[in-house]
Amino acid sequence: MQDKHPHSVPYDVPYTMADGNLENPAHLSPRIAELFPSRVVAVELTVEAPRSVLTEVELKSISHCANKRIDDFTRGRACARRGLRELGVEGFSLLSGDKREPLWPQDIVGSITHTTGFAAAVVAHRAQVQSLGIDCEVIESVGEDLWERICTPQERERLAQLSEAQARRQAALIFAAKEAFYKCQFPLSREWVGFEDVSIEIHDDGTLRIVPEVRLPVAAEWVAALRAAYHYRGQWAVTGVAAPHCS
């Protein structure tokens, strides 16, 4: 979909430390990169990550949490760390803000997602992309009992016209797209956007359109300029939202 990304190493090679020991199993992802503009670095992980990928400060910041939360945090940070390395950033402690948002280096934007069996991160220089959002959801986990909470009435009407399997896939995609949009807009607005505040139009070419249902805390021109895309990948629905710099 996008231009080929210039990277210094092959996409499927994990980061290996100088002594030859595998430290970070996260690797560059061409499939996720296709969801974003060129020069956005995309990384994914489908295995567990050792806690040794975290800096001491990162580990201390999460040490009070349950093991599952620590494991999810570690997988997400492993992906982020691999992406930051592509941008020339090493050893940065990627801590969380008061809304659990990642606090990226000043000149870098990014986004992280993690769910059962999958984690990913995207990063870019702020001069090239204004903001990023990525989200992944397990399709089977987005059951009909959730649809009233995550879907607008119009979206539920569209789901009702589909087969059960198709409706479940699209519901997961709607969920993921709204989460990705929220992550993309939050660094700019610092405000909450609810599931009912936007609706998602799904196109067969792998693109998405984000349609405001209320006045949002970001400019209408900004929303209209967003690039949003998706793919289904086995048990997961993956979405990406990018905000280019508006002229």
C-alpha cells in the first residue's frame, strides 16, 4: 500500500546484542508498516519478551502491578525499543503518563498495542508525522454483548445485516479502529473520546474512514486528513491511524 520503508536490517531479524545473545525478540513488521505512511517504523511480537529488555526505571515503574500487566508492558516496550533503535534512540526509558500513555522522546511520536498473543509498536520522527495510533483486538473476544457499548446505532444496524462471522470480524475492527483513533488524537487533545463519539466506515480496499458523531477535541480538518487502514491477521484485527502534518 505504501512506499517501501528504508531499513538498515531485514524485517524479520530480531535485535541481537553484541555478545550474540538474543535480548529482544521483537522484529520489524512489513505488514504493519503497510498500514502507515512511509518512514513510520513498525515492529511486532508474537512471543513473550524477557523482562531484561526493560530498563531498571521501566521495571521499577511497573513492579507493583500484577504479572499479566508486567508481561503486557514488557512485550509492548520490547516492540517500542526495537522501533526506537531504528530511529537511532538507544537506552531510553519509555515510561507512562497519568493516563498510561507512553511518554516518547521529545522529537518522536509513537503508539503501542498488546493483546493475547500479539504486541506491536509504531514510531516516527515528529517532523515527519504528527501523531500515530495502533490497536489490535482478538476477533473472538468482541462478542455481541459488547456491541452496544462500542458501536453507534448506525454501526449496529450494519452489523445486523451481516452473517455472524462477518459481524464479529467487523465489530472487532470497529473496536480496534476507535482505540487507534483515540491513541492518535490524545497526545494533541489530552481529552477523552468515547466509543459513541465517532463511527467507522470500513472499505473493502483495506482503508477506514473516521466519522465524527459529535464535536471532537481536535479540528475537523485534522480528522478529515487522517490516514486509517486495517487488515485481518489470523485471530486478530489490526488497525493503524496516522495524522500527517496539515499545511
